[in-house]
Amino acid sequence: MIIKVDFGDDFIQYISCSTKVGRKMTCIQEGFLNWIFDEEKNTEYWALENGKKIHPNYDANAMVEWLNNVRFKRGIAKAKLITNPQLRVKKTLYY
């Protein structure tokens, strides 16, 4: 399933994932946001100022990492970032 991730200001990325995962994306979106704003769990996706974390700084790569390594880490099928979707977008998420 192809998911369009719209960050506003014409910044759009696409994720390819299994249909089973894609159908749950709207429901699990809150889990991603909780993870991305948690300084202890999210150690990579932060904007720094004077060496201190000031706010999350993320794109669809962070969502792919969360899907593959946190939410569905035991799953066989993995989500991935794609640049030019060949299939029709089935769902859009807004951030």
C-alpha cells in the first residue's frame, strides 16, 4: 500500500508498506507522535541548539524507522520510503 505523507509547504513523501499496516496508519499515528516527542525513545530525530534538543525534526524516514523497528519490529514485511510511487496512493497522512 502506498501512503502519502504530507508535511505541508509542498513537502510530500511516500511510504510503501503492507496493506495490513497501511489500514492501521490513521489509528497508530498517535503512537508515532508519542514516540517522536519522547526524548528517551527517539534519540535521533531532533533539532539541536547549543547541543540541546529543542524539538523533533523528522520526515517520513522517521516513520519508516518507527514502523520497522518499534511498532512492527517482529513483522516480516517492512515499510520503506519511495520516491516515485508506481501505484495509486491509498491513504494520506498530514503532519
